[in-house]
Amino acid sequence: MKTTEQWTRRRWHFITILIAAVMAAVACHTPRDTPNFVFILTDDLGWIDLGYAGSQLYETPYIDRLAADGLVFTNAYAASPVCSPTRASILTGRHPARLDITDWIPGDDPQDRRLLGPVDLNQLPLHEVTIAELLRGAGYTSGFIGKWHLGGEGFHPEQQGFDLNIGGHHAGQPASYFFPYTNDRGFWDIPNLEEGGEGEYLTDRLTNEAISFIEAYRDRPFFLLLSHYAVHTPIQSKEDLEIRYEQKIERLEIPRDVPFRAERDAFSKQLQDDPAYAGMIHSLDESVGRIRETLNRLNLEENTIVIFFSDNGGLSTLRGRRWSPTSNEPLRAGKGWLYEGGIRVPMIIYWPGISDPGAICDEPVTSMDFFPTMLEMAGLPIQPDLHRDGVSLAQLLLGQTHNSRESLFFFYPHYHGSGHRPAAAVRQGRYKLVHWFEDGTSELYDLEEDLSEKDDLIEKLPEKAVELRASLEQWLRETAAKSPEANTKAEHAR
């Protein structure tokens, strides 16, 4: 049975699409007047995993070129330290806490810990209005290629405004990056990728499909969401690239015996030294290069906005294990954590003829901001009742004054295999507070002076801590966020 809010949102669903269609008809845009969008979304790519960001091992010349041509956001945040919530926030402009999608789908809340994670949704509800639906109403053809992870049958991209879906289904990772992309028991068959050649690599195949989509719809406005499975586990590279980076590691004399940093009962990798992961990033970078070459070949580059983003931080930290594919140093921890390593991510926007090439933006921004930004870029009215947690970045890209938000909030009320415990966080200016639900303690950091979050200021700046905690509590109430509950059945909960 639908709630009143759901009925209201469904009504808005039809009204806003109708408004977008009318606006498009009135404007009488030609394909050259209306910008195309290519949104390249990566999985688990860390903030420091790119050449322009400072990596000494990973080679990313094409992404570096995109950064040189576009605007680089140094304080960009995923809404969540895990994938599904962030992906939902991109599509809707709404915070995961408000969407009630606060964990990766379907999650894995343990029953033997001190707290029980809240029961959240296992799919993006159909009453939520996506950016694809609004762009479709404005005359765009939308294609989704790659990882979906926002619901199974009945909740696929086709039901959320996309005209084409290749590769998107319930699973969050492939069983293998090599065709047929399944393991020996046939698990995780990826839809619409049944045909392929021996040795075909998934990142390359998704790029081929993206190029075919661009070629097919070159004469009309299009929105392509190329959502790579890379660089999520399993860590599998093409053999020649793995050998290449193994040799580079030896040439650079990168040590293999650097100790892991303890993070409670977890361990964080401190150095990038995995040749297979480096090879995966290399293939991802080639994908970006091939997409941009296609746009140039088809004379679309000057009319196509390219967005590059990661759904959460790099996998650098695991509970009870001294293994991870990458390091997020100098950021603390990684995927699954509300420390900077888990939520601060790479972000580039290339708006040809508009954004200042090679510019750097230090303004804190988040994944909910894409929805209103893309509407404004397309010349469509923003819809604050829909993307109520997102702020348009168009003025930043235009080099104009931007009405920045006062605070960014993060909410991950679940345990995670990375060692993370249920928590919430708020960043306000230079200060960030992390609040742990298990014991009710908080930590306070000055990100301008202490990017690595090593110096807890909770006792030095008690008034600031109280201020941020009050702001966080108010936000939790306002969003009706579901907090974890005490586990009364686990007598010896860990």
C-alpha cells in the first residue's frame, strides 16, 4: 500500500515529465542546440587512484587529459561509502537516508554484533523520479550500460527512464571480467551480453556497447550512463597489462613489505602496489579515451558534456585481513568507512566552451548535485521538490558565484566487511564530525589542517563538536533516517 508521500511523488512523476516535454517542444531545440551527456561512473575508484591526482603507479593519460580539459573537483563526495546508495542518489538527487537505501543491495547485516542495522529497501522504488525520466520527457534518448545494482526484475534501468539497458541487473559485480563473465557455476549472468568472443574483457565490451549507442543516436540528444563494473572485485586484469605493471613496480622499486595501518580490528593498505589493479585502471582509462575519440570522430565533442565520478572510495581497508587492491593514502581508511578514504572521490566535469579548462574547484560537492546540474545544463527547470538534497553546480562551472550548502551529511548505519561500524557524519566548512552509534562517541577533525584525520579535536574544541552533533541530529530527524537498534538477542555480541 502506497503512502501519501509515495502517491504525491508518483503524481509529480507524471507532472514533471509532462512539463519537461512541453518545455522541449516550446524551445524547439535542434540536436546541436541541446547538449548530450556522457556520464562515466566507476566503481570503487579511489581519490588518489589517478595520475593527475598523484598516483605514481597507475597510468591514466586519457583521464588526465579530461581533467586538463574540464573542471576538477577536489572536495567531491559520494553520498555513501558503498555503491547502491550513491547510485540511487545520482539518479534522484535525494540522499540515501531519505530514499531508505542505506546499504549496498541486499546488504549483509550481521546478527552477532552489538547493533542491528536497519532494514532498508532492496530496490529503487518506481515512484522515485530519475534524471533519465526527466531527460526522456525533454526529448533525450537515454542509454544505461554496465552496473545497475538498484534492484532486480521489475526495477531495472528500463523501468527507471532508460531506453536501453546493456549489462544492468541486480548484481553488484561480475563473477569474472572475462567472457562469458560468469563463474564455473554460471552465476551472475549479465543481461544482453550473452554473445561475445573468447578472452573478451568486460571493460572493453561495455565501452564497445557505449560507442555503438553514441553512433546510433548521434543525430538526436542523448544521455549515456556508462556505469563500469571496474574496478570492483574480482581484481582481474588483462595479462599483458598485469605484466607491464609488475615490471613497472620492479623498475620503480616499490616495496612489497610496507606494513598495513591498523584501523580498530581492520587494516588499511598504505601503498599502491597491485599490478592487476593497475591493469584494471589502465583499461578503464583506455575506455575514457575511446569514448572521447568517438565523440571527436562524430563531431560531437563540442556539444557533449562529459562527467567522470566514482561511487565510493577505493577498497583499501578490510576487517581482519592484510590485503586490499589499492591505497587511499593520505586519506584515512577506504570503501565502507565514513572517513575521507571511503567517501571522497575523483570527479571531473567537462562542459565544452563553458567550463574553464584545467580549473580546480575546492568547493565541497556531492553525488546528489548531478541531478539539478544536468537539468540546468540542458536548459530545463530545476525541480527542488524532487532533487531536494542536490544543488546545481552550473554556476560553479560558469565561473560565477555559487550558493553553497552549509553542511554535507553522511549516514551509514550498518556494519561492513571493511571493519566499519554503524555511524553518521557531517562536514561543515573545514570541520568534520563522525558519530559512532555503538558507544555514542564522536570524533572531530579539521580537514584543512588534518586531511588524514589523525588528530581528534573532540576535547580541544568541545563547542564545535556540540554544534556539529546538534546539526547532525536535526538532519537525522528531518530525513526520518532509520538508525540501528540494540541487538538484545546477541548476549555476547562483538
